[in-house]
Amino acid sequence: MSQKIRLGIPKGSLQDATVALFAQAGWKIYVSGRSYFPSTDDPEIECMLIRAQEMARYVAQGVIDVGLTGMDWVVESGLDVDAIADLVYAKQSRGKVRWVLAVPEDSRFQRAEDLEGCVVATELVNATKRYFSAKNINVQVDFSWGATEVKPPVLADAIVEVTETGSSLRANRLRIIDTVMESFTQVIANQNSMRDGWKREKIQNLALMLCGAIAAQGRVGLMLNVKKEDLPAVIAVLPALKRPTISELAANNGEQWVAVNTIIEETTARDIIPKLKAAKAQGIVEYPLNKVVM
């Protein structure tokens, strides 16, 4: 019987983005119906859907060898797991998310200190308590089961809630007065699993490919040819990820040519390619990237 690792996929808002990320990294994960056990095209991986809030607990217990969850929930749990890699993606973007302290737009509260003696509702109870304790502010922190944005001002004076864009808070007429913490997705692993040589290598390779897929998002590759005498003008146009790869080409009618290969942000390609053409580059090819492994 072949060895396997059990992988936790975050169920909920991160689920679709995570499955798409694995596909870009080279693993197809098939989620069907109400099953909590997705299938995968890798016989060495068993998958399970687990809420992000509970992932650290099951990884720490060894029920799951490796899982993806928010750094916020790892901190909230206070459990000992190994952080293998940071994957800065969220359900809508490649950026981080923020847990923010928010109050009604028309309230008198302007800063955290104004909430002395007040009620704060949140799902992130432990981290919120630590935040106020560090500021020596006495508040009552209530656990919220959801729909936290609608609780002020009747059920709470303020909330601590996660946001990417702030649009939901604005829609509920809430105003941000501070950031409690920033968070991003992490690959976390069971400490005993990381002591197993085969599992450790499998987990590290998995993290490597996921990081490569993250690094490729929003970037494209560029290939082009240019006469050697025109190379400095071309290089001046390219904002390379590190340095462009330059290869000598066979002489053509006595002229020395080189091939240039580099990576750029996709949003800059529309401005850079015309400049490359003006710098006398030829045969310019833009191509998509699946992974960039540093």
C-alpha cells in the first residue's frame, strides 16, 4: 500500500480559490455535491474539506498532515503547528485581508480607546482580547456566529471583522477606526508529520509548487530577439523579475543577435511591448505562466 498524506482544503470562502490554485500548481481536485472528501489526481494525497477556523486544531491533532488556512486562525487557536509557506491570496484577490475594528458611521467612537466599557462582537475572540489588553482598554468581547456587520449599534457597540475591500462594511454603514491584524493563507503541517522523511518531502514539494503558482499570478513571460548593438536600449525598457536571460544567436549576415527572455507584470505588457518594438526588438512573444519557482 502506497504512502499518503491527508490534505485539508478550507471549506467556505477560500474553497474555490484554493482549488483553482492547486490546479495551477499541477493538482486537480474534484469537489462534488455534499461530500467532504474531494478526489484528486495524485494517489499520494487524500483530501478533506475543513472549515478554515478548525484547520489548525485538526492539523495539531494529526488528523490532517497538512492544510491551508488563514494565519489569523492559527494565531487564534494558539496551537503548535509548523508554518511551511505563506500564500498571499484571498477569495477575491492576491492581497492580504485585514481584521478591522469598525463602528457605526454616526457613532461618537473615533479610536479604540473610546470603546472603554463597551461590547465588541467578533468571530476572532482571542486575538481581539489580546488587542484590547495590549492597549489596556477594558471591553466585553462577545463571540459572533456570523452576520457580524449587522450587530452594531443594537447588539454591540463595535465589531472586529475581516475584510478585503471594505465594501461590506460600507454597505452596512460601518466605519473602520483601526486594524487589529493582517492575515493571509498559510500552509501548515503537523509537527509529527514533518518528522517523517517521506511526508516532509511531499509536503515541502507541495508548498514549493503552490508558491510557484502564486508567484506566477498576474505575470507573463516575454521572449524577443534583438541585435546586440541594440540590446542596451531593450534592457532599459524591461523591469525584469531578477535579470533577463540573454542567449547568443547564430550570426545572420554578419550581424550579432541575442535572444532575451524575461518575466513582467501582465498589466505592464501593453505599455512595454510597443517600447520594445521602438527599441528595435523583433519576434516579440508574450506567453502565460503557470508557475514561477524562485
